[in-house]
Amino acid sequence: MSSIKDLKIEQKSLLQQQQVVAELNTLVKDIERSEKIILDLQTELNTVNTKYPVPRTTRQDVAYLTDLLKCAQKKLAWEKQIASMQKRTPATLQKMAQLLNDEKNPPTDAMRILMLQALQGVQAAMARLQGLKTSEEGENPGKPTSNPDEIGKQPQPNAEG
């Protein structure tokens, strides 16, 4: 029969397993939120580039640069969010690995399935986010940029104009 100490350790392990699943699910939501932010930012950047075609007057240049600055500030907030996720993810995965390899209190099959599903959710969300970046790289270079890395870079005038 298990001692009270063993039962408490088992209960603590179960709580940690549930916490890891919750952290992974939170990570999925954060990635999805990042995906939405970057899509909105791309749309806003396209709108700004369309709104202020070249050549521009000085007033239009100021308005254009002001709008680009707003986009750049949003991109900076997005980058901070991504950096935060990058810091949290390895620790969560390491904790999950420790719980999965716990010989005294291994997760139940049901908990293993929940962990796997949460992990697959993270993987799918990351693939979608990566897909956004990959699809941007294949865009027509003659079109106004929607790449957030290009925010703030002015289109270069061609030799004719």
C-alpha cells in the first residue's frame, strides 16, 4: 500500500503534468495570436504602400514615414512576443521530457496522449507561422513589400526617375 508521502508525490507529479499540458496549450494560443498580428501587420503595410505611391510630395513622405513607424512599432512588439515564446518553450519541453521519463510516477496513457496532442498543436501552429514567412519570400519583388522585415525601408528609385 502506498504511503501518504508517495500519494502526495504522485499528486504533485500529476499537477506538474497538467501544468505542462496547459503551458503547451498556452504556447499554441500565443503562436496563433502572433500569426494574426503578423497577418494584420502585412495588410497594414500593404495599405500604407498603396496609399502613398511613388513619387510623393514631402507631406506625403512624412505621412508615409509616420505610418511606417507605426508598423515598425507593432513589429517590435511582435518580435518581443516571439522572443518571450522562444525563452519559454525549451524550459516547458525539458519539463515535459522529465515528466515523461519519471520512473516513479510516469504519466498515465491518457496524460501521454494529452501531452502529445498539445505538442502536435505547437508543431502545427509553428508550421503555419513558418509558412507565412516562407510564402512572403516568394513574392514578386516589384510589388510593395509586405515583409515586416522590410518595414522602414524606402523603395529605391529606378534609374529612369
